[in-house]
Amino acid sequence: MNGTDGYTPRIVDEEIKRKLRDFGAILVKGPKWCGKTTTSKTHSSSSLYLEDPDNRDRYIEIAEMKVSNLLKGDNPRLIDEWQIIPKIWDAVRFDVDRRNLPGLYILTGSTLVDRRQIMHSGTGRIATVRMRTMSLWESGESDGSVSISSLFESSTIVEGESDKSFEDIASLIVRGGWPAAVIRKVDGNSMAAEYCRSIIQPSFSSDGRRKSPERLRKVMESLSRNISTSATNSKLLEDTTPDGEPVPSMNRDTLTEYLDYLGDISVTEDVSAWTPKLRSQVRILTGNTRYLTDPSIAAYFLGASAKDLEYDPETFGLLFEALVIRDLRIYVQGLDGEVYHYRDKNGLEVDAIVHLWDGRWGAVEVKLNNAKVPDAVESLLSLSRKVDEEVRSKLSFMAVITATGYAYTRPDGIHVIPIGCLKN
């Protein structure tokens, strides 16, 4: 994707435009450093940066006297890091109600706010837009020869060839999709490392309770070891107590509190289970699959370099799956869809179910090595046989996403697509 005026377009741009046409305000939510402010600025006509150290105290003083004065400016008005002055939320909601116009405000934020300081939820007035780090298509590291949207057309035959090697994919995982790292062509994990260090600094949740850096690190290390798996909270708790020596005050309730906190600040983003109708009486297992907002976070907390991944195929495969899920989520969000996973009690698993709002869906397996494609195909065919006719009629495609090689459509209609060929 090529931009003008120094801005690299993002897939989420179209969703922002659409929601500004439909709602009075939008909240652009996502992890720190994923590009929320830069992207939101391109859609705004005036801006207020509450983190500006030269003016922050003055803004807080103005808000104490008359918060609506901070809303004055051409619309859409960007209010960056709005949670610094929580009463801005209610002021925006009230002004949206009063003026009854779309596209008035863009709010951004990546840290928590004390919900007790907000009177109204903003439902129906303030729409949420989820933003993530950059996909390979957005960063220019996928050639985009195969689009997810085209796969929903029954006659699609894919073809292409990725120029990415296993070494390239390992480097992309470790670097991550952080816009600054992409734009500055950072080699290695320096940007991801800085972000990860910021996660485990002393922090406070929305209820004002302090988060211990030691506990945060232990939880992040456990999540990283269990990425792309359906590890339960019990498994994570066991994983944070090596050799039977528990982390101080780490129990089930504390772990849940820390996981909620990491979800609130967009560090974790689990994938929920897809529950279709089935012809058989197979019980669907509904536990979430564990993912982080970017695979580079797991690489950092595992202490894994790109070279380490090349010599550890199992870990490489789990982090590659995390990379694919990140990109699929970005692409499918642009199509008004969601990404789920499938797992049943008989042991059948499918890594990703791409489900659109109109009911159409696709099934995706992820395999680092092309030699594993036949195994992935068997899983996809097994799933298609299990769902009932109503659900099967809306099955648009089945695909295996790999790390390297060629994009092609098999005689059975299942697509094989390298991640370096995908786009929305």
C-alpha cells in the first residue's frame, strides 16, 4: 500500500469514514503505537492533544471550569488520549445528542479510564473502531495477489508466488507490525521490546488498583508460552508458578484481574469459538484461543530472535499462526466480518473461521511448512462434512495459509495461499 503526503493508508481508514458518516462520534481503540493518532488525524479537521506537556495542565484547568470549551473546533475534531480528562466522554456524548449530526468527534486512547468518572456509556452515539498493528499488506510485505474478499466468490481460482523465505517470515514476526518499525525499516525487535517494557511498568487498572510489574511479566511470559493454544486460566496459573514457587499474591482471582487488564489495554486479543449447527451430536468446545495483539510481543517475552525461531519449528509455527490471525483479523474487519476458531470434543480443530455479517463463511488452516498441507486439507474437509446443509450452503471457501511458496487452488477447490500473497 502506497501513501501520499507521508501517510501510509490503513485498511481501517474505510471503516472510520463509514462510521463517521453514521455516528456522531467514534472511539478509535487499540494498543499503543499502532498508529491510532496518525490515522485519526487524517480524518479530522481540528485536533486536541491532551498529552501535550506544554498544555496539559491548562487543558485540565479549562475542563474543571467548562469542559465544553475543549470541544470547540472544526469537526470532525480529534481528541487524542481523551481519558486524561474523563469528563470529555460525557461532554462529547451530550454534544452529539444536542447537535444530532454525524462525524463530530474522533476520540483515541490506549490506556484505561476510571469508569466511575463516566456517567453514560455512549451507546448509539459513540461507535468503536478497533485498530491493530500493520498487516503485511499494509506494510508492503505482501504483494496482495490474493484478496480475502475474492475468496467469497465461488469461481475464484488463486495464483501467485510469495518472495518471502522462512528467514523473512521469522524476521517479520520478531519485528512486528509497529508502524514506526515498518516506516523506519527497523531490523530486529527494538520497537517491540520497548513496547513490551512499557506493558510491565507499574500500572493501574480502571478501578485504581495497582498492577505489579513482577506479576505482569509472569502473566505475559505465560501467555507467550501458550500463544495460539486454548490454554485455560488454570493452565496459565500453573505456568506462572514454576517449581511450585508462586508469584506473590498470584491466585485465580488475581490472574483473572490481570488478564482483564491486559485485554482492556489491547495487549491480549483472544479468538472465541465458532458454534455452527452440526448434523451430528458433536459437542463444541467453547474455550478461547490465546493470542496477543502482535506476534512480536510473544517473541520478546520468549526471548526469541528470528534465528532462534528458525531452529525451533514448534515455536515458529505457533508464532506464525499468531501472525496469520493478526492479518486475517485486519483484513476481515474491513469486510464487516469476524475471525473465530473451531474445536470439538472429538479433537477436530480448525485454526480460523472467517465469518461475514451476511452469514457467509470460510474455513482456514495455518501451516508453517507446505509439507503439512495434506493434514490441513483433511481437517477442513472433516469440518465441512460435519456442519448441516444450511451452514454448508454458506461455506464460501476453504484455504490453507502457509509461510512460503506458491498460491494455487487444488482440484478439490481448497486454496493454498502464502501469507505474503494475502490482502483484504
